Amino acid sequence: MYLNTNKTKYKIITAKSFFKRLFGLMGKENINYGMLFPKCNSVHTFFMKENIDIIGLDENNEVIYKYENLSKNKVIKINNERKNTSILEMPQNSTKKIRIGTILIFENN
């Protein structure tokens, strides 16, 4: 699956297994892809090698919150009036042009 943003096409990996959800982008360097966490409302950045951007999506893939350039050793718990259904972790500074209210469209190619 892919996401086009800032004129860059990012590969998106869906974290479906327990271990993919547990480790996410932890320990990765030179991150050039994103990771989607379905049915998720919290993020930690322990053991991260790089800062990341975080986007919260509702059931329609509408952006309902975002954190840019989130540093390591943080925990983010999402308490939003709108139901958060997924979290998208992206390389740092890759989401600058994405605004709250934007509907993200994921492509299969």
C-alpha cells in the first residue's frame, strides 16, 4: 500500500501482528516508509533512532490529529472527541502539508 504526500510516494506497511504492533519503527534508521496501526489510540517512541511524525485517522481516513517531529522516549495517548481508529507513523517532516481534516487516500500500487 502507498500514500502520496508532499509529492513523495511512501510505502505503507500495516502492522497487523502483535510483534509488528509492538516494535513498529523502533530501532529503525533512515526511515523512508510509513507504518499504519489499525485500531490504535496510543504511541510510544521508546528506543526510536529517529524522530517521527504521527497522524491519527478516523474510520474514513480523515486526519483528526497529528504530531510532527516527535522525539524519542515519549508516550502519546489520544483522547479525542472523534473516534480514532488508526495511527500512521511516518518519517519526520514528511507530513508538513497534511492538515487536520484531510482525507488520506491509500493506493495499492
